[in-house]
Amino acid sequence: MIFGKLWRALQAQINKVANIFWTADPIAQMQYEYDLSVEQLKEGRQGLEQYRALVERVSRQVATNQTHVSNLEAKIRAYLQSGDRETASRFALELQKAKQDLAENENQLKMHEQAYDNNVMKIKHASAKLAEVRNKIKKYDAELKMSRAEAELSQIVQGLKLDVTTDFGQIEEVIQDKIGLNRAKARVAADLSGEGIADIQKEQAMEAAMADQALREFEIQMGLITPETAQVSESPKELGPATKAKETAG
């Protein structure tokens, strides 16, 4: 009882392992079965060739029997025509035995020919089936590879969804952050490049006004112009709040 259970359990495990290997690579399994069938077919062809040699030997025996029967019939007719019935009777008895042998060999030849034709038909049919199996193996191998590639491609495409919950989405978010940081640095640099421009321009305008005033004072001192002329010809330029306040006080 116990040994029976252990044996059945062992058989179940062996069957499980066999199924794993059986389904691991079905194309290789089909190719293996195909190769075995091809080898069996080769052996069958060799056996058929040997069987055909037997048929040819029986066929030659039948031909020999037919020739022997024909010779005996000719001898019997010759002895009968010569009036030698005793000798003719001996050949007649031998003719009966020769005809029996001929009939047996003809039956054997017919049987062997039929068996040979049947085996030829079976081998041809098996060859055609093996050709179909070979084409199916190629077809299934291509379809299996294509379906496997499609399945892997679908998984890759599914994984390429740019969602924040996926690796690609997180990577994209990091890239966008780096792009934003680079743009922010460029904007800050551009904004800082204009810092102090207004003050510099005001300082340059003030220096120009002071230079013009120094020139006028020099011209008055040298007698080139009079203070009244310098006051009239002076253009109403806006030199800033300090200059306006001075003019208003004057």
C-alpha cells in the first residue's frame, strides 16, 4: 500500500518534470520528433529496398519456372509426335510439378508485389506528412518568435508611458527640473546684466553737464563770451533734480 503510493507520487513528479521539458521549447520538441520520424523513414526505405530485392528474386524464379514449363511442353509435344509416349509421360509428370511450382511462385510474387506497393504508398504518404510537419515547424517557429517579439514590444510600449509613477515618468520629471533650472540661471544672468545701468547713465549725464559748465566758465574767464551771453545761449536741459532745484532757487 505504502510502496504503491510512493510509486505513484514518484511517477507524478517524473511526469511533472517531463511536462516542464516538454513545454519549455515546443519547437525543439517538434524538431526532435521530426528527426526521429526521418530516421525511422530512412530505416523503412532501407527495409523496402531489401524487400524489393526479395520481390525481384521471386520474379526471376517465376520467369525460370515459366521457361521450364515451356520447355517441358515442347518436349512432350516432340515425343508425342515421335510416338514415344513413355518418355512423354515422364515429362508430363515433371510438367505437373513444374506448373505447381510456377503457381506457388506466381502467388508469392503477387503477394510480395502487393505488399511492396502498399509499403511504397505508406512511405510516400509518410514522406508527404513529414514535409508538412517540416513546413509547420518553420511556420510555428516564425510565428512563435513573432508573437514573443510582439509580447515583449507591448510590454516595452506599456512601460514607456510617461507617467510620474513609472521610471520613465520620473526620469522625464528630473529632466524637466534640470531644464527649468538652466533656464532660471539664464534668466537671472540676463536680469543681473542690466543692474546699475540707470545709475551709470545718470552719472555719465552729470559728468557731461559738469564738463560743459567748466568749459563755459573757462570761456568767460578768457573773455570769449560774457556771463549774459552764456546765460542766454544755455539750452534748457534737464540735468536731474539737483539742477532743477538750483535753477528754481535762482
